Amino acid sequence: MPIYEFQCNDCNAVFETLSTSASAVMTTVCPECRSANVKKIMSGGSFKLKQNPSPPACGLSSGCASRRGFS
């Protein structure tokens, strides 16, 4: 079941509601002031992008082995 985020046009409260169908979204009321004058808003992303790994501690771009080859 999708979770929708709404903002009340009367009291500016922002709230989420769990909906079982698209028609339930049409009958949503504000939990603060009980107004039906609400609008669906874009929710923030709930995922985090992976960051680039930091370079090796030894400072060499190809790893921490010496540049002379294998030891």
C-alpha cells in the first residue's frame, strides 16, 4: 500500500496517509483541522546514493603496493 504525503491548504499541516486505493486519496482530510482542502505533495527520497570510496591511506592511486612490482 502506498503512503501519500499531503499538505493542508487551510492550516498548512503536513501529514502522511496510508492508502488502499486511489479513491481513498480523494477523501483525505487533515488530521489537525479536519479540512478536506488538502493537496498531495512530492515526498522526499527515501534512499541514499552510495558515495565514492576514499583513496587508499598510503596515497597511491593503484593501491598500497609499491610501484616496483610484486614483492
